[in-house]
Amino acid sequence: MAVFMDLNITYTTDKKRLQSVIETAAHLGYSTVAINYVVDLQQKKQEIGKPKCVLELFDTFPMVQGKSRPIKVLNRLTVVASDPSHFAACMTFDVDIICVAVTEKQPFFFKRSPVNGAIERGVFFEISYTPAIRDSTMRRYTIANAISLMETCKGKNVIVTSGAEKPLELRGPYDIANLGLLFGLSEGDGKAAISTNCRAVHLHGETRKTALGIVHTMKKDQPLTVRQEEEHVPPSKRAKIETV
Amino acid sequence: MRRADIKDEPATYERLVYKNTSVYHYMRISLVLENESATLSAAQLKQLIVSGLRDLYGEVGGAFPFDLLKFDESTLTGVLRVYNSGLVKLWSALTLLGSYQEELCFFRVTQVSPFLLTLSGNSRELELD
């Protein structure tokens, strides 16, 4: 079974809060999380925040409850697009995820043709559940938008993520699978929305750099480390090797 | 070769299939509050859950019967019992409950099972000597 992933943790400059959110996610059972950086293209002169190197956050990543491996942290960029480009986004943009904004009632209904085109290309639709926790009006919009999305896409290619800013806004993976039932997904689809579909999104993002999955690039730093190790060998050991 | 005088009796068996023996589902939950020193009584917790159900599902949903079987005030953990038809409603109401008396809180559902006995053990916390 694929692991549980939460692909939307809002980036905050407060390092401690980010650390506590990731620790809570590990404790709840998520094996992978992604930190989300949002860019709004309509605002002029906005600098794209540089994604922080993941290793700067923790010295040792917290262990995922129930498994012996530490949690894996990814980075993700979100670009806010204007309304008329919705149709274009589904068909042509080279993206992995299309976020369904839940902060306002959608003025348009999802049309079947761009949604099906997006599904064929392997693009996923994302629904975020934290607004539903904060505010009751948001809750209505989230559920309304989710249900209308499910009617057009029939439950395929959907992922559910949190948009957590604080550690108390995260929920466990089985709780989210249950929320999927509320949104109109079937039971199997609900569980897939946080496990297999998220993993598919991750792979889709990785293979974008690789020309349809054929070419794979890797950082080459092996010769340097070998040389450094040779230097660090203490003189007494080196002497032993030579004599033998 | 069969002997003519011995008649074969057809083998009889009776098969009982229980689709779902348990009428209830039990959930072990724990409440995590932002203000770590605050505590609730059992009645306050039940009131909180009922208000969460009512916010999400209205008066009809808020009237759905469920029981708080055990509640430990020091650790804020408890066991809830609900009819099978109400499990999804109760679980989603607990998930979407965000605040208690203007403070952030969240319910962590540790175990869900149709049988009460399974809530007593957790294979992840087994200690093998």
C-alpha cells in the first residue's frame, strides 16, 4: 500500500512553527510532506521566495509513527492564476496539481471537457480541508466545491491535502479518508486520495525533468568524498596498511 | 465400487454467516488542546461533540445518539460508542471540529473498531522482551 502523504503545508518564516507542524505530521503517520510556497502573479514586484533547503530545517527528521524511517520533506511551488485561464490550465499548462480554491464560491462550474483532458494528461485536482476547520462559511464552500468537482471528474485524480499553518490544524490520514466520503468520493477513492494519488503526483513532478521518464540526473560528488576520506585516515592506520 | 445395501446419506452441514455481528462501532479518541493546562469534564466533552455534530449536520445530526463510555480527565482520552449508521457522521464531525471556547483544539482518533475488545490493545505499542 502506498504511504500517506500530505502535500500542502503553508510556508511560514517562523522556523519553530514549521518544525512543530512537521513533527505533528510525523506523529500522525504521514511519511512525506511538502512545504508550499505561493506566488501571486497578479501582484507586481513580488519576489519568488527561495525554497529553503530542506536540510536546514532539522538536524534529524522526526520518525514517522509506525514506521522506522524518518519523514521526508519536499518543496512545492503554487502559482495563482486568474480566472479565465482555468480552461487553458487544464489543457496546456505543464503542472502537476490544480488547486481548487475554496475561499470563495466558484462562479463557474467545472466543465467536463477540460477536466477529462487534465485527467488524461495526469494532472490532479487538489482540495484543501483546513478552511473547513476554521470557519463555517468556508466549510460550506469547501463541501460545495468538492461535490461539484466530484460530479465532473467522478472521483478520479483527486488529492486531499491540508493547508496547515499550525500543528493543531492537521488531521490524521484515516480521518481525511473519512472526509472523502463526505465530499462524495467512494471509500476506496477516499483512501487513494491521500496515498496512491499523492504518490502519483510526486512521481509526475519528478519525471517532468526527465523527458518522459527516460533520463535521470544525479549529483556527481563521489570522487571528492573518496579523496577526503583518504586524507582523514590517521597516519598510524595508513602505516599499517602499507606494511601489510 | 459401492455396495448396493449401504445407502449414501448426503452430507449435511449448516453454514452460518454473520455479516456484521456488532451493531455499534467504538472509537478511542483523545482531545488535544492548545492551552495544555485546561481540562474538561465528561459532560462538557459530550456537549462539545454534540455541538460539533449540530454545526455540521444540523438539528437532525445533532440528535443522533452516541455514548461516552469512558473518559479520563487527566489525559483527556475517552471511548465513544455509536451505531453503525452514524459512524461516518460522528467521525467527520470530530475531524472538522476546530475550536473549543475560542481556543484551538483537535480530536485525535486513535482506534476505531466494531468490537470493544480490540480497543484494549495496540500492536504498535507491543513491547517484546
